[in-house]
Amino acid sequence: MAVQLVMYDEEHQKVLEVCGRLCQEANASVVFVIDKNGQLIASAGETNRLDSTSLASLVAGEIAATGGLAQLMGEKEFSTLFHEGVKDHIHISIVASRVILVVIFDSRSSLGLVRLRVRKRSEELGRIFEELSRRSSHRPSPLAEITDEDIDNLFSV
Amino acid sequence: MSFINYSNREINCKIVYYGPGLGGKTTNVEHIYENTPENIRGKMIKLATQTERTLYFDFLPLPLGEIRGFKARFYLYTVPGQVFYYASRKLILKDVDGIVFVADSQIDRMEANQASLDNMRADLREYGYDPDKIPLVMQYNKRDLPDAAPVEDLSRILNERGFPEFEAVATTGAGVLETLKAIARLVLRELQAGATR
């Protein structure tokens, strides 16, 4: 079963734009969009200060665990998580049941503002990803052109 | 589920190390981490108990090089092997692209191997996979132990479907990279086949 999510440059730019706008409007430090599988899709803001790969896998793990909890309780999902720290806070939400939107903010913003802005931009992101999921299954994948030799070459070093 | 990003020219795949508790899944991933050049390897995350037993998962992002101008990146996960962590084990298996089943070669762990394998196959079915067709590599670990069962027996009991199989001693690294290469190959071939179907 080879299900693939194929994202073209144009869609990636759209996601980046939404991340950038959300980061600005919410006065956030960083915004991440992560696949539910833990793969980082896009980010905006002060991304250099964080290990984004680790963050993405941990957030995805957390969302998976919370999803398990929701099922136990008979809920479809818990769509929002919030962690409050001393300086930094993390707002995590599920968009269109398929990607995770992470907003990290400090005292320059507030939970109310973040929630408000996230709600608005989530709809936009949701539309992009619904369209992308629909299109992914009809798209030619770059892997179709890969030969057995290409795969072997990857391991020849 | 693989994720192909044309913008960054990246192909991302998820590989899960599955198997019974104390079988050597984390040791496999640790060996890979230690043998990946420092300048390219990602950070290894271990969510473990105080006694070093995996509580939720271990995670290692592994860049493998370029394939037709796309950076192939594998995300390696291990599951907690202990029976009572069933719920979290199942979560890690979701959207997997390939599996390494790390079996413990010791004769008295045969039942645990079998139970873990059955558990995995049931969960895969629930997620919509055909457990006979998913890219999977069998690894018979702990070959150095005196009470290790003969490979033929392990193969007959655990691998009647004939998945590629490797002997390993994860503590010394023997067989670890061979297993990884085999699963990475299978995953890419499956993606390639899926893309042309």
C-alpha cells in the first residue's frame, strides 16, 4: 500500500504564506505545519532557535497519543492542545483532520489572540490540504521514474 | 505514508522497528545513529523510562542521500515492546512505509516473538494494510547468545511468508546496517511500484 502525499512548489508556497501571515498576526515566535506522521511541511518565524525535526516528531507523537485518548473516551478527536511554559507557550491544533498547526508564542502575544488567528488561518490551510489530498492520488510521482539502479546507487557509498 | 515535497525536493518515509520487549530495537537504531556521520545525522530522541525501557518511541531522522535529485530521508521509529504498551505501539505503526521486525533469537523468547508478530499483523490489518504485502524485513537478533535458536527454526516459525531475513548482533552492530539497507530498498521499490500502478 503506497499512499503518497505529493506537494508541488506552488502549494508549498501557499502554505508558507499562510504560516508567515499567522505568525505575524498572532505575534507568534514560530509557526509550524506538520504532517500527522511527524514530517515538517512548512514553518515561519524564528525557526533557527529550535530543532524543528525533533519538534515535529514529538508533536505528531503527542497528537497520536491524544487521539488514542479521545477514542477511549468516545470522542472523534481532541482538536486543540495547549502547553503553558514560564516564557514560551505552545498551541497545537489539527487542521482538516490531516495536518498539525503549531504556534509557539511568548508574552508578546496571548492565548486569546493565538486562538482567534489560528481559527481563521486553519480554514485557509484546510482548504489547501483538502485540495492537495484530492490531487495527490492523481499526480505523477517522481518515484515512477526511479530505476532499480538509482535505488542501488543510494547504498553504494 | 510517504511525503514528497517538490519544493524542497525531498522524499520522506517512515520505517518502524517492531518486535518483542528487550529484543534490541532501540539498540539497532542507536547503532545506526552512532554510525551516521555527525554532520548529516539528526538528533535521536528516546522517550524511555528510568530503566531505559522504551516508553513511547525512539526516533531518528536519517538522510540517505539523493535519488534523482530528491533527498531521500527516512524517519526511523521504534515501538515499546512490552505487552502492556499495546496502545502506544499501535499508534506508532500508523502510516508506516516499511517495518523491520526484530526477533529475539533466544529459544525461550519464541513465544514472545510470535505474539508480537501476531499483534503487528492484526494492527496492520486494522489500518488497512495487507500484512503479507507491506515492505518488511525480518531480523534475527542476538545471534551471539548460546541459547539462540537455529535460524532455520526461526525462519520456519516466524517467516513463513518469506520476507528478506538477516541475522544480527545489534550490540556489536553486526547485521544492523544490512537490515536497514534492505528495508530502505524495499520501501523505495514499493513506492516506485505504487507510483507506476
